Amino acid sequence: MSRYHFPTSPVAHADAVVAGDNYRFTILTDGLLRYEWADDGKFEDRASTFAVRRKLAVPDFYVWDRGDVVEISTSRFHLIYNKKKFTSQGFAIQLKGSITNRWCYGQHVKTLGGTTRTLDMANGRIPVEPGVLSREGFAVIEDSKTMLFEKNGWIAPRKSGTRSDAYIFMYGHDYRDAMRAYYAVSGSQPLLPRWALGNWWSRYHRYSHTEYLDLIDHFQRDNVPMTVAVLDMDWHKVNIPPEYGNGWTGYSWNRDLFPHPSNFLEKLRDRGLRTTLNVHPADGIRAYEDQYNEVAKYLGYDPSKKEQIKFDCTDRKFMDAYFDIVHHEHEEEGVDFWWIDWQQGDRSKIEGIDPLWVLNHFHFLDIGRGRQRPLIFSRFAGPGSHRYQLGFSGDTVMTWDSLQFQPEFTATASNIGYGWWSHDIGGHMHGYKDDELTTRWVQLGCFSPILRLHSSNNIFNTREPWKFGTEACEIIEETMRLRHRLIPYLYSMNARSALDDEPLVQPMYWDYPDAEEAYTVPNQFKFGSELIVAPITRSRDPDTHLGKVKAWLPGLRFVDIFTGVVYDGDRELLLHRPLTGVPVLAAEGAVIPLDASHHLKNGAPNPSSLEILLVVGADGSFDLIEDNGSGTQVDDGGFQVVEADGLDAGDDNVTFSCTTISYKQSSGVLRIGSTSPMDPSIPKHRDWTIRLIAHTPREEVRCQLKNTKKSSIVKHLADSRGTVIQLKSVPSDQECVLELGHGPQLDIVDPLSLCWPIIYDTYMDYDKKEAIWSTITASQPVSTRVSRLQNMDLQQELLDALLELILADSRWASQESFGF
């Protein structure tokens, strides 16, 4: 079978097709329709870059052929078409359900946004390409000019002639159903290796063997774990003879910096890191390259003439040499995956063939050969790019405006299925030195799909935490530790993404499509199933020293997992945090697993110590997913497992081990299930720390292992965020039951103690501080105290910060007023 082959099922069931001489409709789902026009009556059945799976279960639909008009109806739409060349007068669709808008062919639809090819040189907001979600209820993917794949997997352009090939999504505000339809046709996101979810180091800098290893050792001494080592372009020769042009493209190690590449890569692997090298393929293979002679002979060039071998992604033999001779040599040395830095546009020798698409697709297939779990690092090429994680978003300008745009940009990418963006955390170029900006950027990176520090080759521009001021250094390093501690949660969400088509980062309106407020907080997002993040992306107030962000909380009760502050939901509010904090909220019933290892290790092994953050108040459950790192295929996720006719997806499936952690509110019972199936990569015994966020047990806490008859009392210790319970050496193959007492509730926390440090730290008149304190501690109803505060002519930032805490939990206000 061809090395370029990959399983597809591009031909839809005949029963899903309604066609005439020049038109064809394919009803792919009850809300997804493919519509085609071809002057010559020849329609396209090959896989496209977007659509690789058109053979889906046939939905229920009805057809009425009335001679000169055809009508098609499903539970979600009613189509009327006059059988002529598509026009707005002759082709229209009426939506059904709660959204009953009408669409006419050619109508511009304003979607909720998707993503774009690159953020190169972006300084703040830039336009993005459409997604498949819209408030109007429909969205169109135009697929008429995209690249195609032949049956053997090789690339092909579109047929000539007048043609139209597009897909219309008609799901109203059922956004999740729309995305499931998108993934059904285009393939799911592949499973990432576990180590990809930790901390990445990257810098455009002329590192030597020794300097790079010293850098990683410094991180280790600071107990800051790393998982991925990125080498930008200076790993290869860049100062080349002028007759060969510039040195951006290169494949030969710079032996002055890395005299023994295999030894260097082995030392990185010994330290627990995986390695990626940056490549700019545009200039092909030139005569100074170590591999030139072998490539030249393979392709029929005379090596003695030193003729440039031009990059040609449309030439199968060139691509064979590109992989087999050039890249595989480095992989044998220890390179784990490639950073494909294509910046030369979307044209090739064949019209319609985009080199970025070719590189992404074939690099992904090639790096995943054998049993290696595939991973590439490249740019977004258009709908369907989610099949090739990860995304390199490009070289942003280092400003607050760039930071401000990034959370929204990451979230809307999920509207086109693209869930694994990797940004240059800290920004890339130009800009200015600002410790606060870098710190806030790293905090956003902690709650982004990938945390990859990066910077330009400006000698003053770097990302080593210890090269910033003490405050920033401490926060950045602690944030990087937190990122590593999140890996158990992140890997479980990674599996959820591949299996259930749920991207890690999602806009708020995915869950709350009919709440107007969900559309007003573009920088706030769901981070996995359990968390809501509202990153601070503007500088702090010079007097209160607090950053702030506008947030919206749905109609639940929430707690900040870092501060333990409880918030009423169903409202908009301003959240304020010092530089040490970022608002991360969990609803009642949330269960969040963390790595609790005392010394966090490089790489990402399945930990022997775990911590559970539990928010009582509602039922909750979480499936902790782990594996041994082997296997490349997920049963229901990833385009590579689609079974085409007569093709077997293979037996190299990932075997997940699952530990179900469930909480029952009425009984107050937390169950840590046995891990199944057990695997040698899973520790046989684990220490568990259970942190009850904003809850103090009122009864004795008891613990019982499933295989024992008696329960025992366990100690619990109070801390600033709630209560901590520790369980030592619990067998992983046994269920552990923790009894917290019936119906536990979140503590009612006195906010006044939290107001004190804000008042204390604010730059203002001392007498005014005393007046504020006297007001908020007065023996009066809370509403009266609030009214008095609002009439004290306070700085708005200070007033807002105090009111956030005083009004956070209405139970306290009711208690105070009742007591008065």
C-alpha cells in the first residue's frame, strides 16, 4: 500500500443523494447538506482537504420532485430548488425549530468566527476566517477550490470547468450538534502524546549544545518541569556561501554549535524531553547540505554540478527523498517531530495545490509511521486542518493588544474544529519589556491548549523566568509548575477531544447559546469540562495593583479554585486579581485531578501522587484517562481510523486506563474508582490528596477501601482555600470511598477579611482607608453598607474590587442582614 495512503470514505451512500443532470445534493446529516453544480454533469467523489468522510448513516428526509422544482425536507430544514444553475432566486432553504431564518444561495452569513492561517506581525485583533456556527443558524463551507486526494492518497487538483461544491450547516443554535457534524465529515482531532501538554521551551537564539542543556538544568534546579525542547532554525547551517542564497532553509547540523547531534538529543531525552526542529522547506535541497549527494542521485541530478534541487510538493519522488533521506536521518538521531515553518504562500506548480496542506498532511502521515503517535507543529491551512495538530500561530508583536486578542482567537478556532493552537507565549517580536505583560501572558498560556514559551532573536528579548524581576520570576515559575500539575486533567480532556469531539477550549456560547451575555465575553472560555477561565489581559491599576476582567457566570454557583471565593451565578461582574492570580472558576460538582508529586519530573509520566479539587454542592463525576503512550489510533477519534470500504483500521489502537472519580451530593460520598484496565505504566499504589475547595466538613470524614469491611476516620486540615484530606498508598486496583457527611455545602466565607488586603495595599489617603473599613464593617444591612460605599467618592477600580467580594455570595449578605 502506498506510503501516502490514508483511510477515507469519500463516496456518500447512494440513498443520501438527490441529483439531476447538473446538480447534486447529498444529505449528510439532518442538518448538513452538500450541494454541487457541474456544467458537464461530472461530480466530485474524491476526498477533499475538508471532507474525507462522506459515507455517513443516511438521515431521515423527504423528497418531492414537482417537475421543475425539487424540495428536500429533514427535521432541521426545508429546501426548495428550481433545478437550474444556482441563484439566490432559485435555491433557498428554510430552517426549522427555534431558529426559523431563511437562507438563499450566495447569501453572506456572518458566523461567530473561526481562525486564520497565521498571526505573523499581528499587533492586536485581526480578521479571522469563518467558522461553522452562526447566530443566524446556518453557515457555509466553500469547498470548490480545495485540494483533493486520489484513492492511493496522492494529491490532485480540481477538475476544470464551471463547478460549485459547498456544505451548508443548518443547526440553528445547536452548536455542539453542528460541530459533531463537522467532525463526522472532516475527521476528529487526533490524540496528542501526553508529553505535548507540558511546558515547552523555544527561543529564536543561536544555542550551543552546552548552553541548551545548561538552560534545561536550570529549570530543573528551580523545580520547573519541561517536556518539549524546541530548536529554532539555528540548529542548522545558516551562514552559507552567497551563491546559495539565504540560510532560512537548511537540513545540516551546525557542527560548530552541535558537534555531536545524536549525543545532544540523547542528553535531552535522558532529561525527559522530546525534541522538535524548525524547518523552512521553501528553498529545497542545496549543494552544501550533508544529504545533497544522496538526494541528487536519487532524483537523477548530477551531484558534481551542484544544481539546486527545488522544493516541489507536487513531485512524489521529491517528497520521497524529502522524507526518506533528509528527515528520517534526523529522526534516527533522536528528533521526535518537526516544526514546519512554511511562510511562502499557497501556490505551487499545480493550481489549487497549497504547499502548506501537502506538508501538513504528509508530515503527519510520515511521522506516525509504525507505532509512533503522530504529532506535527505547523500552521493552519483551512477547514480540515484540525487533523494535523499542533497549530503554530505565528510571530505576534509583544503588546497588551496582542495578548488581549489571543483568548478570543483561541476560543473561536474551535468553531472550525481547530482545538490545538500553540501561541508564542510572551509574544514574539518588537513590542517592549514589561514584566507584568509577560506574566499575564504565561498565565494565559497555562490555560491554553499548549504552553510554549518563545521569543525573537533580539538579544534583549528572552523568556527565562530568572531574567525577569523577582515578582514576575516567582509567578511565572509557579504558573509553569501549575501547568505541569494540570497534565492529568489535560490528558483526560485530550482523550475527550479525540473520542467525543469536544475541543479543550470552547466559547461560552457553546453551552449557553440562548444567553445574550455568553456572546459579550469573548475572552472568557470553558477550559475542559470542569473549568471556566477569564484571563486578565490588561495592565493592573496603578493604585489598587489589581488587574480586572469582565466576566459572565451562568445560573450556577461557582468557586474560584485559587482563592476559595464563592460566587452567585446568572450575572455579569468584574473580577479583580493581583498579579499572582487569574480567575479560574469551577461550578458546584466540579472534579479536577492534578499531579500532586512533590518533585515534578520532566516529561509526563503517570504520577504516583494525585490531587482532586472537589467543589461540593452538586453531583459530579470525572473520568481520569491515562495510557502507556503507545498506540496511534483511537476507536472513534482521528481521521486516521476511519474505515473505508474493505479497509481495516488496524490493531494499533490506544488502550486507555480509566479511573472514575464520582461525587454524590445527597450522601456526601466521593468515590475514587479502581483503575481499569491496569497497565505497568500506572503506579500500583497512589497517594491521593483531596482538596475540598471552600468547604469545611461539619462531621468526621471516613474512608473505606472496597476490599475492607471497616471504614476509618481520616484527618482533615484547613487551609486558605478550604480543607485538605490525605490518603496514603491507596491500591490503584481498589475503589476508595470517602464519606464527607450528608449534603455538604460550600462555606459562607466572610468577604471582609478578603477586603482588608485590598484596602491595605491601595495607594490612597490613610484616613479614607479607615472610613472605608468602618463602612464595610458597620452593624448595618449589607445593602446599606454598599450604598454608603457607592457614595464615598471612591476610585472606581477600588469600589469595584470591594463590591466584587461583598456581593460575591448572596448567602453572606442574607446572613448579615438577617443577623442585623
